[in-house]
Amino acid sequence: MDTCIIKSPLGFTKITGDVNGIASVIVLNSEEKVSVNIPKTLKDCVLQLNQYFEGSREQFSLKLNPKGTDFQNRVWLSLQTIPFGKTTSYLQLSKQLGDPKAIRAVANANGKNPLWIIIPCHRVIGTDGSLTGYAGGLHRKQWLLDHESPYKQQSLF
């Protein structure tokens, strides 16, 4: 499995994958040495993440290869249908998957998403509109939602 570390506006990010696709993109809570040489299998992922952070990319077109259960994979596929700049709730997502009572299972699968940003689990919020758990930290979730918002807050001063 190829690995690299990049620096993003939200911290150091570890990317793993191989010829079968990108297996994980995770934000780290520590400083790491940024990779000087990016493996060929990860170059497109690094490019697309940089474009996302620069604001010139709204959708990713990468071969993905996350490891999860059948249910987790169904949830992760469903997450990929949430448009850029939009949000959904865990309840809406569980209804979309055909079982409104599966809210906790959907939330659990969402929390185990190994492809930070690329599978946009940050676009799932509480039914009341509140920010709920996020593996990368709620401050990062808020940043991502603000980054994708069509309504950019401007400084008053």
C-alpha cells in the first residue's frame, strides 16, 4: 500500500492507496513530515484534494477502494450523492437507505468513513441542523461546511 503525507488547511493528511484505488484519506492530529515524493498511484488524489482546498474542485473523480462491511459501503455510496454545498441529516440518510430506524447504524458507518472529504461525511448534520460528531473534530467539520457554503461570510471590518 502506497502512502504519502500532505499539508492541508486543516492539518497534515495521510493518503493511502494502490492500483486498486484510494483506500484512505485521514486528517492527523499531529505534525508529520510532508512527503517529498508522491507515489504515482496517489498523485491524482493529491492534485484533486489541493484543487478542492483552493476552491476549484467540487467533485472528486478518483478510483476508490475503502474497506468496510456491506452496510458501511452502502452508507458511503449514499454519502457520495450529497451535492457540494448541501447537507443532509442522519435521519434523511437512513430513510434514503430504506430503514428510518437505522439512524445509529448510519451514524456509526459515517464515523468509520476512511475517505475524509472525498466521501463527504462532513455534509451529514443533526435533524435539528446542529453539528454532530465528526472523526476529524467539529472545528474541521465547520470549516469544511463553510468552505463549501454558497454564502460566504464577509468581514464587517
